[in-house]
Amino acid sequence: MTISARKSDDQAFMKITEASLGDPFAAYLADDTTRALVAKVAARFGWPETAAEGGGVAAAARVIAVAPPPRILIVDFADSDDPLDDLIALEEALIAGSRVIAVGADNDARLARALLQKGAVDYLVKPFSPETLEELLQELQHEPKSDTDETGRIIAILGSRGGSGASTLAASCAWVLAEDLGQRTTLLDLDLCYGDAALAFNLAPGTGLRDSLETPERIDDLFLDRATLTAGERLEVLAAEEDPSETPQIAEDAVENLLEHLAERSSNVVVDLPRGFAQSAAVFKRADEIILVTVPTLPALRDAIRLQRLIRDVAPSSRIRLVINRADRSGNGQIGRRDVENQLTRKADLVIAEDQDLAAEAANNGQPIAALRPRSPFAVNLRKFTKSITGQANEGGWLRGLVRRGR
Ligand SMILES: Nc1ncnc2c1ncn2[C@@H]1O[C@H](COP(=O)(O)OP(=O)(O)OP(=O)(O)O)[C@@H](O)[C@H]1O
Ligand SMILES: [Mg+2]
């Protein structure tokens, strides 16, 4: 099968920018089994299952000829007599900025290399696992938008239930980003009355956070210099300890405004997000990463499922990472890691064991666990996890393995 296409050096093509991209995702597979698998993974990203269609590369080329190409495009070349020639039919999509994932039936390294050289971002050999595809899609979702995109990464952390360990994780995560990875980081605690972020670093909060949310027009660099607490050379904390009898009146767009300002002054803004925070949706929409922390119990799992659904509804393309905390507690009532993963249809990115002594010592010392016990399994695993958020754990770049095989 050969499908002709316009030449890539056509100057008019070069003017096409990302703005001309259409849907976030479309896939054209050559067999029903792979189509069903792709539809299932697409649903995890909030994309319609119908975005995974049949027809392979020929169908992809037909659609792209008449409609804006999707941002991520999966194309099955299994039926193609000449995959490289057929890839040219997708040239318009490639130039517009579509990230094209090629799928094939053969583990042919030469073909894979040639497809990658022509602009495909990866080559998946059938059969591949849902996890392989999910991992790749997540990487694509979170490629930097451009080299000049210099605003900081916003990492929102929330627990599925009270006491899940979201604040514990947020404090250590912020510390690792600043101290281990040397990146300027702000820890923002949006629990205005009961937040722990300042306590976690033995600091006394002022009224700056409340002021910044009630009168957002006051925010500028000088204001934030005064409002933030210094927790290290590259680490600042913005937290409050407001009187629980007075509910701060958060102004419209104040949370978005604050996040924008913080992302301009820091490489990372770690947001400790309390459950039930009225402006959670604004944080989800702006967050680059959303870390959902849950303990392995049924009630917590139920709430994790509901929160994941909420996040998917308001921020369909956000990246969610799952942390299971306080695992292996000797008490009954715990459910297995696999149950949590199956119900949430995602793998845990980090599993933290119960360690009451360590947690209590850190709280009493006013130090995050990663600072207090940098060699503890908690800190070692958290460092690896945090590095993966910054892309540093991704040795050899995100295009790992020329040909991916199902695991
Ligand atoms: N892995 C762990 N092992 C033992 N104790 C832990 C662990 N993780 C957290 N804790 C402890 O559990 C308690 C609750 O943790 P944390 O405050 O981080 O949870 P949270 O999700 O932020 O809760 P909240 O809903 O109150 O904001 C704290 O006392 C903390 O020290
Ligand atoms: Mg908390």
C-alpha cells in the first residue's frame, strides 16, 4: 500500500503550528485485540474509547487529509506493505506537531529505527502490554511544551482520606527537589487552618498566604519575598495557621494567580492540597503532576477512586501518580496493593511502608523524613520517585529502548 503525500520541505507546511492540532488523541489499529487494549488505556487518560478505531495507517491517512491531526496519534503499520512510504502519508500530522506512535507486528530494529528517523516517537511491537503504552503516553503528555517554557512545574499532592500521609510526602518531596536535586522549590500548603507544612520545617507562619488569597492584587515578588518562609537555600514554604473560627474569603482566580506567581519564582511548586479544598479544580487544571496518596484500606480506596474520577473530569490530560502509603501495617483491614492498583486501573508509582517511629521522630524534630533519615527506605524510594517527576530517573531520555516489547 502506498499513499502519496506532499513534500516535507513545502514552506507552507512549516507554518503549521501546534495550534492546528485537533483532538488530544486518536488511534488507528489493524486488529481488534490491539484496538480494545488501546481503547482501555485511552480511557485512563480521559479520552473516549471510540478514539481507538480500526483501519490502520490507511484510515489514519484518510482522516488526516480532511481534519486537523490529533496531538497524539497511534498508527498500526501491520497491514502495510511499505511502512516507511505510508508514514509519509502522515507527514502533515508530523509537521503540525502530532506525536506519532507507530505500531507493528514485527520486531524489526531496522524498520523501527527508520520510522523513528522519519519522525515517529516510538515503535511498539504487538503484542504490547497496557502498561507499556500507558507509560509512553504519560511521557508524551508531559514533554516540555517548548525549550523556552521556563515556568516552574506544579506538583499537587493530595490524600484520599485524612491522615493518608499527603503532607508527610509533600514536605519530603519538596526537600528532595531543593536539597538533593538543587532546584528552587516552593512548598505551598493550602490547608489554611490546619496545615502542617510550616511545622514540618519548624517554622512559624505569618499572614502572607491568607493575604495573597484574599487580596490577590497585592501579590508581587516583594510581597512573596516577605510572605514565604525560608526552609533552605533553595526551599521556601508558604503556609498559614489561620484561626479555625474564621474562614478566609478566597478571591476569585486567587489560587490560579498565586500558582502563576510561584511558578515564576521557583522551578517546582509543591502544593499540599487539603481534601475538600473549594478551589481544588483550579489546582488540578494548572498542575503538571497530581500525586494521589492513599492508604490501602477500603474506605480510602473508595475515596481515591472518586478523587481520580474528579481529577479526570476537570483535568483530563493531567498526569496522575499513585502513592500507597502506610502499607504492610500489621493491623487488619488492609487490602492488597494489587486490589488498589486494579480498582484505580493504574500501577502504584511509590509504595511506602508503615514506620511510626520514623514519622513521629520527624514530626517531633520539625524535619521532613527525607532530611532526618536520608538513607531510610522511605527517603531512598522517595528520592527515586521525585527524580522520576523531574525526568532525571529517565536515563537515556524518554525514548528508552528502540523497540518496546510487552512486559
Ligand atoms: N508511612 C508512615 N508510617 C507511619 N506514620 C506515617 C506514615 N506516613 C505518615 N504518617 C503519619 O501519619 C499522620 C498523618 O500524616 P499526614 O499529616 O502526612 O497525612 P495527611 O494526608 O496530610 O493528613 P491530613 O488529612 O490531616 O492533611 C502523621 O502523624 C504522619 O507522621
Ligand atoms: Mg495534610
